[in-house]
Amino acid sequence: MSRNARIYALFLTLLSASMLPLVASPAPDSYQAMAPLARYMMDRSAEIRLARSAAPPSIAHDASVVVLTAHGYEMAVKGSNGFTCIVERGWTPPFDLKDFWNPRIRAPICYNAAAARTVLQYTFIKTKLALAGLSRTQMFARVKAMTLPTPGPGSMSYMLSKQQYLGDEVGSWYPHVMFHVPKADSANDGASWGADLPGSPIMFDSGHHLVPEPQTIFMIPVGKWSDGSRRS
């Protein structure tokens, strides 16, 4: 290869690197952009069933359910117990995950009343931005600049669906419950919860990822799915 050709190849390499999203350094096989909207959509009845599978039937039966439409999430079932169940897509978790635009992601979650009033609003906002055609970098900047509600006292959620698909590498992962707390109260390293210490069942999820929302998530894996079966 001639000297000029080597210089030109180096220039193209540097140019490509400069165009990568500022919020992450994705692997070559990452999902780089949003797929056609149809790939994220579900049959309405199937989405309601999947959303409800996030929590035990004793909770999900009387919960509200929201479903994804071309204009954002909308109420499909009005519940009576304060819980709200939803199937979140890949753009809802942290911005640095390589599955961010993965159209296969289906993350059924049931939020309690405190989390539905606060934490669930992050999902609605990020979904509006995604459907408006913003890139991951643009979404991150918008969310970071917003004044968002902090998680309400006692905010928690269930992710117990056996049908959940949380990423190409983890699949359905584990059934687990999550506790959402304001970042200012989390001590940032999870020490106040004993998270991530040897033998501790508590995982400090948000502490390891790029999360502009004003929350920290502590996760506790459990042994059973919402249908009562044990995780094998």
C-alpha cells in the first residue's frame, strides 16, 4: 500500500471513530440505529398478557396496563390496585447497553403506585423521543437536560416474567424485583445497601451503567417466575 493510501485509510478510520455515539463505545455487532417501528410493535392482546406476566397474578390481575402505540404508550386497561404493568423496549434501559435498539427486547415490568407516578415517566419520555426519530446520543442529551421526578418513597417493581427477553447475551436472565431510589440517596457505590458484596443478594444495577435519570436501581434476583415455577 502506498504512503498516500495508508494516510487515507487512517483518515477514514479516525473519521468513523469520531462519528460513534458519544454515550457509548458499542461493539461492531451492536444495534446502531432504531429498526422500523413495526419490529417493536406487538398484538395488543398479546402485549397486555405479557405485561401482566411481570408480577404474580394476585398483583397483575387488578393492575393497570399500558401498551406501545405509534405515538407512545397508552392506557389499555385501567386497574384498581395502584400497580401499572408495561412491556418496555430496548431504549428504556441504560444508554450504554449494546441492545439499546434491539427490536427483540421485551421487558415486562409491573411498577407499584409510587414508581408508576415517578419512575415510569422516564419510560414514557424516552419512548416519545425514540418515536420522534432521535438518535441515542440525542436522546441522552435531552434526558440529561430535563428536570425529571425522583423516585417516590417506596418505589419498586417486579420483573418476574418467564417470557422476558432482556438482551441477546442474557435472554430471560433471572426473575427479580427492583427498588428505585433517588441517586442522591444511593451513596453512589451501593454501600448503604451492601450491594455487590460477596454473599449479598442485592445488585447495584445503575452504578455500572450510563443513566442520566435521577434514580439508582437495586435488584434482587428471586427463585420463582410469576407463574410459580422455579428458574432452572
